Amino acid sequence: NYFTSISYTFIHLTGDFPMVEYGLWGRIVCFFMVIAAVGVVSIPSGLIASGFTEIVSSKARKNGEQPAIVGDDWYEKRYRDLEGQSPPSSPLGPRVDQMQLSVHTFLNGAEDRSEGAVKRSAFSRFGRKMLIS
């Protein structure tokens, strides 16, 4: 019955299904419905993502660029290219630049080039422990 099933549908859509007790057959039917629902959502999502990747790659080929390949460490290569360059100045002024560098030093520590180790203050270690946990 449509009107009986609509209440269960709303319960599942709102995420409150643990409030409903199911019998054995209800659990079996729900299991297969969840598997089917995942398939209904994941297959179109994968197709859309694949199509998007194809479009981006074809535009890159058309422009004469080498399209990025999964696992080619693109980010790491570009990051290494920037090593040693100072960051661009903020349009908000040098005070904002100084605040950004202070936050960077607080979060990542200061590198001691003679020892090759990262030095962190006690406050920085405490802050990192609080942020990570």
C-alpha cells in the first residue's frame, strides 16, 4: 500500500530508521533495498565523474597540454617547483602577510637548516595536539 509505505520512506529519508523495529523479512528487504539504492546513486555518479574527466582531458589535449594522469604526483611536482620562492604579497597589506607567516610557523614549526629538523615551541606542540586529536 502506497500510504503505508510513505511513512517508512519518510523515516528513512530523515535518518531516523533505528526508531522502527523490523522483523526478519523486513531486514532482508531493507538490506537489498540499500544495496540497490547505493547502485542507483553510485553508477550515475561514476558516469558523470568519468565524463567530466574526459572533457577536461580533451580540452587539455586540444590546447596542446599533457593531461594529468592519476598518480603522476602532479601536486608534489608543482610544489617542488615553488620551493625557495617567497609567497606572493597579500593584496590586504604586509600586516596580513606577517600574520600568515606567524600562523604557518605556529602550525608547521620553524625549520632549522643546520640540523634539518623542525623546531616547535611548547605552545605549538600543544596546539597541534589539540587540532589533530
